[in-house]
Amino acid sequence: MNITDTIHYVGVNDRNKHLFEGLWPIPYGVSYNSYIIDDERVALVDTVDAAFFDRFLVKIKDAVGTRPVDYLIINHMEPDHSGSIKLLRAFYPDMTLVGNKQTLAMVNGFYGETGNVIEVKDGDTLCLGRHTLSFHLIPMVHWPETMVTYDRAERLVFSGDAFGCFGALNGGLIDEDINTDIYWGEMERYYSCIVGKYGAQVQRALAKLSGLEIDTICPTHGPVWRAEKERVVSIYDRLSKYEAVEGVVVAYASMYGNTEQMAETIAETLSKEGIRNVVMHNLSKSDQSYVLTDIFRYKGLVLGAPTYNGSIFPQMEALMSKLEMRELKNRLFACFGSFTWAGQAVKRLAAFAEKVKYEVVADPVEMKQGMDTSDRERAVALAKAMADRLKNDRN
């Protein structure tokens, strides 16, 4: 598949893996994107997961025939993109590895490869003939060695994991040639799960890349972005600023349905109070990647759980840990919980809100055993307080 007359796609699709990074479901699969520049000198940009090396090698040979690969540009060292480095060296022993200082240290650490390398610094260039590449470091988007490679001739950026998304490629490659509907939600989920912690670093990367004239974005996952490149950049910009739209995520855990009754009461009240976007997640059923995506999307967050073994329900503990790890900011918060003989869940939820510095908009609601009229009234009051606070931001 060609991106231009001299830049070819040689990536692969993975429709077999169930969990990306062993954590995140990928119902639409995922692509591992690699690109080859056919000029006076041939440059390959990133590789693919080693499990797909045979397929990858065939694509490289289809693109450049018997010509050698002169350079391998390494934008990112995560093994789904660097996994074929050592195998490639067996077929192209004179291939020069191009990366920054941290990249080359990781190449040695992962694959024991040290010879025939070019170490590049921020802003350095490499001439292939008609194509001149420049290298721009964007550390912690989302590993410390990450960089992007810019092709001046084509006004094209090879962006690594930046601007990527979940979802294998279904025949086509460039956004203007395919239906991209499935990728927008998967882009937000990819960002929330993979990049979400690094908002400040993404903002610095966007500022750095804003000085380049870019017509095409070639990430390491998902479609090549051309017609929709502004939309892609705007999504990463919004998410990295932790901006959110009006709405509430009610994420709860419930063993026997009592805590769930409070969750339903809160959601019903929010809707009656004019909050259109209300999303509910039962943490015993919803995968946390989808919960995180909705929490990144909406401004209000209501968490509820029962006490469990003198602490809090494990799935809620896991969600709080993921949120704390991502340093998600600027959320409105309320919480509720239940217990039978000794309450701890609400204390844990309140302590979490204080630790992550969310704005608490209502007193916690703690229910002992089953829900009575008083519990219901307090749950309604919590929801009204959240709705009022959200509507206050409309002005």
C-alpha cells in the first residue's frame, strides 16, 4: 500500500490478540505500522511485533525488491514496534540503526545490538536523496526515548505511538479512502489507557510539532491521517488538557444489588435534573478501559462501592489506582457506599478524592444494609448537587 510514490506501508494487522499490553481488550484488533522510504538510500521506519516477522519481511521485499535497507529509524522501543530489529539484522547485516541516546541503550538492553548505529539529537537530519528526515524528541509520549521523524519532501510525520489508536486496518490505510467510524472511540480509549498519564508531555509535543508543516500523520497504530489530521490533533489536545464535556459517569460495584439501587437512584435523579449524558458502569462487568474512556470524556464522576474485607470492593480499588496513576485532573466528584456491620468503603473513596484533588460537590452517602427512605433522599440530594454544579458551568 502506497502513501506516496516513494513511501510505502509495510505494517501488519493483529486480529488474534485479546489483550493489548496484557491489559486492554482490543475487539477490533490492532495494527503494527511500519513504513519504508524508497530513495537513493532506503530507510525503514519502525518494525513490527516479532510474531509477524515473516509477513513483514515479505512486505519489505515487495516494496524495494532486492535493494538493501540502509537505515532503520527507531521512533519507539516498545516491543510491538521494535520486536523485529534483531531478525532484520540477519537479513540486512549492513543496516544502520538510527535513534537517540536512550533508544540505542534500549536496543542493546532488549536485543544486544550495539554496532553500526547513528545517534541523533533533537533537530538532527538525515538525507536519503530527495527525502531529508529530521528527528524531534517527544519524551514520555509515552516512553522516555520516544521521538518522531519528519519528512520535509512529503510534509509527512512518522509519529510513533502519538496519534495512534486501537483497531486493525480493514483493507485500506489512508483515512480519506476508508470508513473511519470505529477508530474515533478506539482513539479515545487508546489515549485514556496508554497515554493518559502524560498530558503535560503531550502538550509539549504538540507545541513542538506545531512548527512543522504537516499534511500527513503516519502513526504506529491505526490509519494514516490526512483528511482528518486536524480532528486527530484536536482529540489529543483536548484529552491531554483533561478537558471534558458535561456529563456524569456513575461507576459502581455491588455484590447483591443494594449499592446498585443507590447508583440507579443517582442516575435517575441526574437525568431528571437535566443532565443528558449519564453513563453507568457496573465494575464487575464493564472492562475498565471503557470506564476510563468515559471518565476522560465527562466532567462529573460518582463512585460507589460496598465495604469488602474491611476495605473496599477490589474492582473499585483497581479503578481508583488507574485513575491516580493517570493523574486525571479537573473532575467533579461525589461518592456513596454500603456496609453491613463496619463501613470502610466511603472512607476509602473520600480519601481518594482528597488525594487526587477532585472537587467534591456533595456529602458522601453511606448506607447500612438495605436502602431505606433516608438513604434514598440522601442519594437524590447527592445527584442534585452534582447536577447543579455541572449546570453552573454552563454560564
